[in-house]
Amino acid sequence: MRLLPNGGYDFQFNRPLYCTTFWLITLLPDGKFIAAYDARSSPPTVGRFFSNGDLDSSFTPTNVSSATVIVPQSDGKLLVGFTNELDGMRRLEANGSSDNSFHPVLAFTDGITNKPKVRSMLVEPDGRIVISGHFTSVNGQPRTRIARLFPDGSLDTSFDPGSGLDQGAAAVLRQGDGRIIIAGRFTNVAGVVCNQLARLNNDGSLDRTFDPGSGPGGEITSAVLTSDHKLLLAGSFTNFNSVPASGVVRIDTGVSSVRFSSFARNTNHITELRAPGEPCRSLVLETSADLAHWSALRTNAPNPAELVIRETNSAAQRFYRAWRRFD
């Protein structure tokens, strides 16, 4: 079912399939959505649906019976992670067929099974892909339960998490400054005790400046970064860092939004932005052409004086956003 903004039932939304169990839904930029489901009369699969709930019959994937995570790429392709397929993850074309040009080789051996599993992933603005799950190597190189891939599926060796995680993360999120938050299931990151919540630097190393204390008294099952750069966590925990919290909590990530004090653009395509200074936090500025894909423009060191930023760009449409972080 679909709910209205006020929580009421949306009668304009058609029930997609009767006698069907859905366990995963991902919204697409065009208003459609992808879902993993079990129709009982046929093997579990992944389907694409129109915004009104009708099944899109032009999307026909095969052998996708155990999807655990689905992430859309900007080119319309879909990255799918699995828990019961030999390859662990796959990329699908817009029509659902497998993209055979993308084939990272994941391996996991525990003496019982060699089936790798991908439980969480994210696509970074430059197209690189961070994955976490049950695997101990990627393309023949050691990577324990977390790795970063290039868009073609090859391993990004500049991202080195050391000894990795003791369990695959339930969620992988990217902050605007490129640092990566991982949440859920694990208790150890690169040999350091981390109770289900940690942050990695862009090179994969553990960010020791991020300290959530004792963490959750229970399990984190999902996480999301809010528009004001805070971290919202949900799960079966009853407290967080010894403070009562029944299943949901919001924490600070050390990043805060910035309001520009002035904005101007002249006829020579020069944009000037001004922002208040701050002595203890860096200012990170990003740009976008569509409000969906952002790229870093510059980072200013902590400075109590007003910051004046100028950029020359002839694009007809250009968006800017900024926030502060503790270094």
C-alpha cells in the first residue's frame, strides 16, 4: 500500500500483486519503483512497477531470487546485491537483463560455503561503488566484508579498510565530504572495537574522530542521513550510549549546514558566494547541475573571518551547497 503525506491510505495506488510478499522496495528517479518479492506461484524475483503500482512488463530480469539491496545508477542501470547467488552482486540493464561487462569476482570461504553475499552498498558521485557483506576477497585480492569498486567492477585499491569488518554492515552511507558511515551487525573494524557504528575516511581507514561511545544496546537494522547531516538509526535496541532509546535515535555526525550570507553572478559567468567564518570547522562546498549528483568544488580551512568564494562557470544551471565539519 501507499500512504498519503498525512498518513492516510492512498486509494489511487493499485495493489501491485495479490498474495505476494514484498521485502525490499527502492524508489527510482522517474517515479517508478523496484521491488523484490515472492508471488508464491513462482520463484522470488525483482520487478519494476509504475508509480501507480502497476507492474512494468518491459522489465524482465532472470535469476534474481534473493535480492537484499538494490541501488540505481544515474545511467538507469541497477546494482543488485544477493544472499543466495554465486556471484554476490550483479548489475542489470534498464530492461532487467544482466550487464555482462560488470562482473566483480567476490569470494567468501568459511569452511561451509563459498557463496559471497552483499547486504549493503552505495554509489558515490563519481560512480565508484562501496559494498559490504560476507566476502573475504574481491577479484582475487583480500577485502574482508567491505570494499570499493570502480564503475566497471574492478577493485579500487586506494580504498583499503585493513583487516575489514567481522560482520557485513547493514547500511553504508556517504557523507557529503566523502567519509563513509557504516552501521549494523559488526562489532570490530580493522581490529578496533566498534559496536555497530563507525565512520571510514575516503581511503578506507577508520576515522577515529567519530566516537559514538558504547553504541546501541541491541541491533541496528537501518540507517539514513537526514538533510541536515544528522544520522538517523533504527533497530531493536533499547538504548544508545547508555541513554534510553527505544528502537530509533538520531545522532550528530559533526557536520552542519551553512547558510550563504550573499550570492551573486555577473555577466562574465563569475559566481561569488559569501559565508560566515568559523574558527573550528572547515567549510566544504559542492556543486550540482541537477540537485541529484554533487561534486566537491573546494574545502576551506577553519577561519573566523567571512569566506568569499568565487567560481567561473558558464553552465546555464548551477546549484551550490555547503556545510561545516570538524577536522
